Amino acid sequence: QKEGYLNVSDTRVYTPWGRVSDPEDLIGAVLLKEGKIVPGTFQPTGTHRIVSMNGLFCLSETLTGKLVE
């Protein structure tokens, strides 16, 4: 995806590429322009849950690395 909004999901439950995660697993969305995230465009969903029936949320290695940076 090069343009538009990209959903940011946790990895608690596997979601196939091209599908939208369940609301409790969807952290938010960011705007992409020319394949790059536009800074300051993160929009939280308000529906993400830290703990759900599927357990504690997990972040991908990439997101975890960016948070640690």
C-alpha cells in the first residue's frame, strides 16, 4: 500500500494480509503518502483492548523495536 490509511494492529490474533483485524486488536491507523508514514497522523481507534478473551496484547518485533528506539 502506498497511499491512504494503513491499519496498525497488535499480533495477539493472526489476521491474514488484506483483512482488517477485530476492533479489540486494532490499535489505530496512520496516513501513507508515497509509501511512507506521514508523521503526526496516527489516529487511535478507541476500541483496542490490552487484555481480551484471546489474552494479553502483543506487538510485532518491528513495532516493539520502534517503541524502544
